[in-house]
Amino acid sequence: MRTSINKIIVLILFVPFSGNLYALDTTKEENTCTYIGFKKGTESFGNCVLELVDRNKKTAAKNVAVATQADATKKPKNEPQVVGDGSSDDSTCQSYGFKPASSDYSSCRLQIDLAKQNAKQQQDIYQQQKAQYDEQVAAIDKQKAKERNMKQLEMGLRMMGGQSFQDSAMATARMPPLPQAPGPITQRITMPNGRGMTCTTVGTNTNCF
């Protein structure tokens, strides 16, 4: 039994590395086992120390692996920072917290581009409709100008034919002619005594003498 304990102690105190023997400090593990209640020099004490050494080695190896993986995924300090193109759309997307070259940033720029395209399509439709409206108005104005020229010619011909300016204008405008106002109306009236009297009416005024 003493021999087995000595072998365990030897295993604890020395570990092979590259063909040489180096002292292994197990003070921490021994103190832990003593604190737990194991008695030094016993086989259970040796097993306790070996178990703790093995666990600490596994924990250390795990920590090294985690640190290595973190270093591999860590962005190199000298990696150039991705910046935007400096446009107003770039500033808008970055103001919402979207970083250039990220998927959210790309989606933001795409949505803005689509909104611009939609606005441009609506503006193009309006411009087409406005052009058609302007063409229709121009055609109407041209027809009106033509009609005015024809009426002016007709009016001139009527005046040359002897019509007055007023009659020619009304006829050209396709208005019915005004009724001719009566001139002075003169009437001879015989008084009760047999004498005669002449009355002249102009408009609503009548004068008798």
C-alpha cells in the first residue's frame, strides 16, 4: 500500500514534458483536498489531488481554446473602417444607426431608392398629363383665334355691304338684330272747339303746340 501511495505522489510531483521531468506545483490542489477533509499520505488524498490536477488542466485547455476562437473572430485593429458614400441617403441611413456594408444599411438604401423611383414615376405621369392638357388648350386657343379672324373678316364684308358697325357686329356674333327704335312721332289733334293742335313725341316726352 505504501508503494502505491508513493507512486501517486511521484505522479503528482513530476510530469513528463519533451523528454524531461519538471516539478509540478500541486500546493493549491493539496490545500483544497486537505480543506475538504482528506488526510495526507492516504490513497484517497492522492486520488483527490490527481482529480483536481486533471480538472484544472481541462479548464485551462478550454480557456485557451475559447481565447483562441475569440482572437480568430476579433476584427484586426488595422482593418480599414467601412464608410458610406457621403450622400444624403447615406447620412439618412447612418442617422438611424445602420452601419455601411451591413444588411440593414443596404435595406435602408434600397427602400429609399424604391421611394425615389416611385416618386419619379408619378412625376413622369403628371408631366405626360400636363403635356396633353397643354396641347388641348393650345388647340382650343388656335380654333378660337381662327374663329375670331373669320368673324372679323365677315364683319368687314358686311360693313362694306352697307351694314352699320353695330349691325355687322351683332350679325357676326350670331345675335338677333335689335328692333329699330321709332323716330319722333308727330300727330295732329283736333280740339273740342274745332281748333287743331300738333303733338310731337320723342321717346317718352310729348310736346303739343
